[in-house]
Amino acid sequence: MDKIKVGKSQVETAPLGLGTNKVGGHNLFPNLSESDGLETVRAALESGIQLLDTAYMYGKGRSEELIGEVIADFPRDQVIVADKAAHDFSSGDIVLNNDPQFLKKSVDDALKRLNTDYIDIFYIHFPDENTPKSEAVGALQELREAGKIRAIGVSNFTLEQVKEANQDGYVDIVENYYSLIHRDEEEKLFPYLKDAHISFVPYFPLEKGLLTGKYTKDMTFAENDSRSKDEKFTGKLFQSTMEAVDILRPIAQRHHVDVLQIVLTWYLANPSLTAVIPGARNAGQIPGIVQSAKVELSKEEYDLIDRSFSTL
């Protein structure tokens, strides 16, 4: 995979990464196996994936610890670790905190859990209500100057919050919710990021499996299934999404891959996106993810996919 540069930083990475909320994220997902998580990260790195996207909130640091175990066996300069923090548990409740001292401590603590000297990309995971965003990013800039982080990111920030955070031009990358069926960022955020030379990484690219091809429009879900109360899996939106997914099936067949690979390939070909970070629960899912980097969509196929989902 050709490498891409992250914003204005010196960080370069292959654009296909791995989201690791299922690696040690016991507070987010039931019945996770830590051995599966370790094997998943190892399989990803051995398959050419470089970018590992984690956060303190994934298991309250456990994801970072597991990743630290694995990357110890690889040349450090061949792994790109992206980490995030903002959740403060010190009061007993979950409080979003962007205070400069909290962020500095969060980075120092993350370095210990990851067992590394530096973090390649560090994001403010969520904005808080009180801290001026430029002050929060200013703290990260001090950490960059100290060599503890290499690139500065913000996540879940609105356009106005990104502008405030980037007041001094320090922001390199934004990670926000974006997918083929959730494209709100295209109209306003993407033009600003392009002008400011800020990279963008989407999370939830596969929409809880909706865009993998495993669902069909005639499927229903039992009352005790959480999907039965999720509007994406019920009613008109579900039907429209499945109709769009059906348009992908012949494209996938032509390329001898599955719908999953076609969706990831579309993201990789999207000029507004820097990287894509699908998640995986076990190592057996890694080859399918990696296969997407080997598919080349024609312009006609790319545009057809774009049109098919643009009106949802």
C-alpha cells in the first residue's frame, strides 16, 4: 500500500488501518477474548496494516496495554499508533475533560500502557464544554515539541470546534463519524479540511455491519435484539440502505470479492479521506479487510456507488 501523509506532520502511514475498540474494549462489547485481540493486532501488522487506532475509553486503557504487548515485537517505526483521550473517571462519573494538564497526564499514562516512547497521532477524543479548544491543542503542541506525540488530532468536533482548535494551525487530522450512509461532513467540514491541509479519518465505516453485505431487506430482528430498536435496521432507512447495498453485489462479483471489500475500497479511493479504520474481533477477519487494498474500482464503479448512497 502506498503511504499517505497525515496533515502537515511528518507521520506517514498506509491508508488501511485497524480500529481496535474490540481489542480489550470490555466496557463496550460483551464476551471479548483478549487472546483474540492480541492475535488480531498481530495478524494486522503481519498483513501490512500499519495504523492502529485505539483510545483510553476502549477498556479504560486495556486496549492500549494489549497493543503495547504486540508492538513490542515489531520495529517501532513500522507501526503507527493513533490514541485518544478525553474521558475523566477521577470523580467516579464519566466527565469529558480537555484541560491541558489532564491531556498531558493522559499522554504520559498512555505511553506507559503502550510501553513506547512516543505516540504517532494523539486525538482529543471528544470536546468538553469549558476548555478553549486552542488551549487544549496548545498542550498537545507542547507534547509534540517534547517528542511525546508526532501529530495532533481532534475527534467528534463540529466544524466550528475544529476551526477553534486549529487557530494556530496545529491540527493535523480529524476523526469523525462518516460513512456511505452518514455523509453530513461532506458539505462543510471537508472543504475546510482541504483548505487547511488537515487529514480526515472516518469511524463507523461499516455501520455496525450494515455495509458488509450480510443483511438483506427482508430481514427482521427479534424484540430482544437491540437492532429492532435501531432506526438504521428498521423501516424506510433500512430498506433504502439494503437497496443501495444490492447495487454493490454485482460490482463485488466482477472483482471476485465481497461487498465488504468494495465498501472499504470506495473509502480508500475517496480523495476526502486519508485512511479507513475498520474494526475486527478476530484474526480471521483480517485477510478480508486487507483484500480491499488490492481492489481497483473504475471511475464508473466509484461514481455509481457514490450516487447509490448519496440520497439516503
